[in-house]
Amino acid sequence: MSRRASQACAGRRAPAPASLPPKAAGPPLRPWVIALLLAAGTLAVYAPALWCDFVGYDDTVYVTDNWHVLRGLSWGQVDWAFANLSAGFWHPLTWLSHMLDVQLYGLHPWGHHLTNVLLHAANTVLLFLLLHRMTGYAGRSAVVAAVFALHPLHVESVAWVAERKDVLSAFFGFVSLWFYVGYAQRKEAPREPVLLRYSLSLLFFACSLASKTTLVTLPLLMLVLDYWPLDRTTAGWRRLAGEKAPFLALSLAAGLLTIHAEKSIGAVAAKGGIPLLMRASNALVTCVRYLRQMLWPFDLAIFYPYPKALPLWLVAGAALLLMAVSVWAITGARRRPYLLVGWLWFLLILLPVSGLIQVGSHSGADRYTYVPLAGVFVMIVWGCAEVLARSRWPRVLARATVAALLLACAARTEDQLRHWRNAETLFSHALAVTQDNYLAYNNVGYYLMHKYGRLDDAIECFRRAIALYPQEVEALGNLGYACAQKGQAAEAITWYQAALQANPAHAATHNNLGNVLSGLGKLDDAIREYQLALKYEPEYAEAHNNLGIAYAQQGRFDNAVLEFRAAIRFKAAYAIAHNGLANVFTLRGQYAEAVPEYEEALRLDPAYAEAQNGLGYALAGAGRADEAIGHYEEALRLSPGYVVAHYNLGCALARLGRREEAIAQLNEALRLQPDYKDASQKLQELGAPAAR
């Protein structure tokens, strides 16, 4: 006989569970004082995040290389945010939050990190207020919220700018639950409009889904909370489920849209992906790993490679452990409902990111525990509080133990934050604490190559990544790029072709292959590669720029102008494209049009020697040789061995009648490049022999 049926036969309303006390008495401001302390503690512990850099991995997609985001907030970008699926998610509010950060802070990383930290502090306060409102326990709710704030597993969601979607989605999710609890407890606040609270809960749930679809199972958690601590089961499960129908409809729509978005970028394998049995096995093992990391939060990494195989004993052990906890929670639900509710909180919120649907190549991620672990914290805190209430353990000692555990969490969190300083520290740490981490090898190599120019060390990293995962497109492409930088064009082409065999639609590889072919003088082949890059990524500014250069080299100036303008449109502050466009105007003799483009390039990059030289040439062509001289001299200050600038400066000086100075510049050009025929010819015109 069900619990509800036995109560109905008794002819009375079921009492609240024994663990739910009356509302805590005390000073009205006390919960808000606790909330302020929680916020202050969270901000203090996460302050080092403000000194972290962008880490490259996904930050480029969400902020640093996204021209929509870099333009800040505007109505046009709002339209894009709601229509775009390019990152594998439909999360317009996340895009808008990044745009707002750019509007406020530009590309200073501290500002973007600050927003994440503030959202995490807000989530901590909301979790405390939510639990306190539902249960009446201020102390227990505060401990759960404090562990949520300080646990090292949550560093990834907070310290990673690209994971704004995590903390933002959780923020709106907690607000949604707040209004839902107000709706469910409507008898305690009869003056508040019930429909308004329900509507606000639904609205903020939609906002949560529009930030990230992780909380699609939140309506199911609402049903669980109806059991405890809201104690609404006497209303009937059918009615309670009916209340959640609009929420579930939103969840279904968001879930289908996310699957479509992930498939559109190739993150979800349609065929030939990881078999269902392997995915289920990994989900079981990873779920237990999260629980282990909760208790022993060490060796945390940004990326955990998918295992090639899982031992049967490990999968069976994980399944038995999860089953045992589930049976324990279910059988103890009558006396300790918080056990079942906390466990279901963990499992239900974790389900969408459990890996049953294959997304990406990681086995799990710390960020996936951000909201789910709050349920386990409830189980532990409420359980320990009940044990302490029945024991003779001194309260002072119990509080000291809690304080010591929180300090330990804070210390581990600060230590974990050190690894997020930049891409090198982050991925080097991942290599130290994981095995066969091909992605970490690739990203360390990328950082060494672009930050320090250490090509040989980078190549070794890329080769290790490829040895672990031969189909790793990024590593194959990066190895090709490194070889190209060393002047090994043939080897670079080989690696680029291998990358395209693994993923024919990889736009960056097509673009880089085009650069190598262009350098070999194979302009038609290069143009074809640039066009393929733009086929797969139409807003790829670098490919537009490179295609413009190739067209200009072929004398197809009209096509070149279109490509340079497209590059400028798709990438804010693109000095190279402005310079390329100005070069085309100069080649066509349109000096008046060239000058403002060179000036814009120099405004964006004052140390751009080529633009200084180009501006001088355009001014000289427009009959302003006296103004041109200053720009040639600045180009030579920036790049002393700039042969063309020496030649152009010599020509300008000759035009102004400054013969000796002109001869000196032309001779310097010949010294740097002895076969420079134009310089030799100009010296002959001036009646001066070339210096020996």
C-alpha cells in the first residue's frame, strides 16, 4: 500500500517529515547576514581568478576571436545571439553576457573573470536562501552553500571564461526554483499573486535553458522537492506532474535544439561513434569518479580523455555502488527523506551530461558537477546534523570541524586556481595528473609555438598528441603549421592533408594549406583552399584576407577588394586586412582611398611597419613626398632592416632634391639586398655609383 493511500484511510492529512522543523526563530536579518558572509567568502577565495588569462581553449570561440562578441552589444548582435548555433549550443543569453563584458571591459581578462566570480557568489547566496526557505534550517543551508562555494570541483566552471554558460544557467535555475518554492508555499504568503510566481518560475527556467541546456531535468527536480521538503504529495502526483508540463515542454524543445546544434558542428557522432554499452559503462564509472573527487578533490584536470576500454570489474563495481546508494536512499526515505531527495538531485541534474549521448571526446568534466553536487552536499550535511543531534559530540567541536573542512576546501580551491593562470599552466597540469592526454599535449604545443616561438618543443608535443590519437585534427594541423614556420613546406603539406583526411571540413587547415601553396607560387591551388575554408566557415576573416592577397597577386583587384572588406566586416580591429585593402588601392593608383585605410591600420597597430611604409608610398604617390618621409623613417625605426622602406625613402628624398641623403638610403637598400635592381637603377638616374 502506498504512503498516500495509508494516510487517506486514516482520514487525516499527513504530517510534515520529522526532519522538517518549524520555521527557524531568530533575528529577521540573520539569514541575510549569513548570505553576505557567504558572498564575501566566495569573492575572497576566488579573487585570484581575476589575474588569470584567457586560456585559448574555447575562449577563442566565445570571446577573443568571435567578431560578433567583440563588437559588443547592439540590436544586430542580439539577433545573431538568438539565431546562432555555431558553438554547438543555443545559448543566446550567454552570448549576450559575453558581449556585455566586452562592452564594459574590452578584452581585459580580469573583467570577464570578475563576471564569472560574481555569478558564482550570487549562486552561493541563492542556494543558501533557497534551502533555508524550503527547510527552515539556516545553519545546515549555510554549510551546504559554503561547500558549494568553496569546493575545488567548481573551479572549472568559475575560472574558465568560456564556461560562463555554467554559472549563468545555474543562476537562472536557482531563481526559477526560488519562485517555484514561493508558488508551492503559497499558503504562507497568500497576498502574493500565485500565477505571477508560477509564471516567473517558468520565465527564469527558460532563461536558464537559454544560457545552457544543462538544467533540462530541473522540472523533475521540482517534483522531487514536492516530496521533500515542500511536502506537497497530498495534492496527488498527477496534479503535481501536470504543473510541470510547461516546464517539460521547454526542456524537450531545448534538448532537441541542443542535439541538433551539437550535430551541426560534429560534436555528436551520427554513425561510427562510441557504442552505447561503452557510453553507459563510462557514465557509471565517471559518476563514481565525481563522488570520489568530491571527497578527495585532487588531480583535477580540464580534460579527461575518453578511455579506450574499461575493466569489467570497474564498471560492475561502479554499478553496484550506485545501486547500493540508491537502495539505501529509497529504503530510508520515510525517516530521512533528505537522503532520497539529495541523491535524486545529483542523478537527475547529472543525467543530461552523463555521456549517454556522446558529445565531444572527453569522458567527463569537473564543470558537470556544478549544480548536481549540491544534492550530495544536502545528503551529507543533513545526515551529519542528525547524527550530531543524537550524540554527545560538543557543538563547539562540531563547528570547528566544519570550519576546518571549509578552510581545507578553500585552500584546495586557491591551489587549483593557480593552474588556471594561462594555457601553459593549465594544460601542463593536465599532463601531470592524467594519462594519454592528447588534447593537453596539443594545447601545450600550441602555447609554446605561439607564445614563445619554441617550434621544436611544440612539434614534439604535437607528435605525442598524434601518437596517442592519430585522428586528432587540431594536432595534425598544428604540426603542419609548425613545419611551415620552419620552412618545411613539403612536410607541412603532408600534415595538412592528413588533417583534412580526418576532417575534410576543417576550415583552419584549408586556410593554412592555402598559405603554404601561396608561398610556393601555386596561387590557383591556394585560392581553391581559401574558398573551401570559406565554404565551411563563411565568416572566417583570416581566410577572406588571405584570399584577397591571392587575388591581388593575380591582378584581380576587384575580387581582392571584396575579400578584404569581408575580412574587416567579420573581424573587429583587423589591421592586416585594412593594410591589404590599402595596398590594392595603391596598386590601382587610388592614393586618396589608400591613405585612410593605412591610417586605420596604424590606429589599430601603431607598430605596423608595413603600414607605415605603405602610407608613405600612398602620400608620395599623391604628391605629398614631404609627409611621406616621416612615415618611411618610422617604418625603419620599427624595422631597421626593411629594404623597401630604405628604397622608398631614397626615392622621396630624391624627389625633394635631397640627393646625398637619397643616395645613402639607396645604398643601404643595396647593402641589405645586393640584387635589388630598382635601387641600382635609381642610383644610376641620380648619377651615383653603387657603394662597394
